[in-house]
Amino acid sequence: MIHLDTNYLIELPVKGSTVIHEVEAWLAAGASLATSAIAWTECLHGPVTSLAVTRAEAILQSRIVPFGEAQAALAAELFKQTGRRRGSRFDCLIAATAVLARAEIATLNATDFRMFVPYGLKLAIPLPPPPHV
């Protein structure tokens, strides 16, 4: 399972974006793609086009992982363990959801998420694009 970060969701309809090629490669390899309710909320906050939302919905197929008590507890712990950085709150929420789902995170901001790797987060590795027939 691969969780798409907000920036992946927003980049899906952008022509020439590497995001769509990576998503296509993961799908071709049989990966299941999802996102956290937090990342989905951030995406919908926009600015986002209706095309971006439609494309994300088609790829996610309703696989939006809820945020509950266990995610909240882990997110709080991640926040404490990584220095209580003010700007990292949403990253902690998204990372906690991925860790508990045993999912990798696909993000364009790997630097922001690397600090969570010692706590169980796995960063998704892009695959080469699938051959076009």
C-alpha cells in the first residue's frame, strides 16, 4: 500500500508531471494507492481544480484512510519525538496514518518526512515508468 501525500494528489492532472508517471508505474506493478483523510482534506482546501479532484478520486477509488484515536496518539508522539516543530503538525498526522496502515508515503517533500523514518514510516521509491504499448 502506498499513501499519496497532498502534493501528489494536487499534481495528478499537471501535464508533464513526474507524479503521474510514478502513479502509473505503481499501478502497473499492482500497488494499491490510498491517502489519509488529512491529506485528502488538505487537497480539497485547494486551490485545486475539479480535474485534480476527479483524477484523484479515480485513482484512490474511495481508499481514504480515516484518522482516529490511534492515529492521534501516534501523531502526538511523532510531534514530541521530532522536536515539536510548529510547521510539522500536518506532516505528523499524515505520517502517523501511513505508519499505522503499514503504508509507504509518496511525497514530493521527502525531506519533511525523513525524520519519521526512525519511527516506522517508509518512503515510497518511484518506479521507472511502464512501457507504453
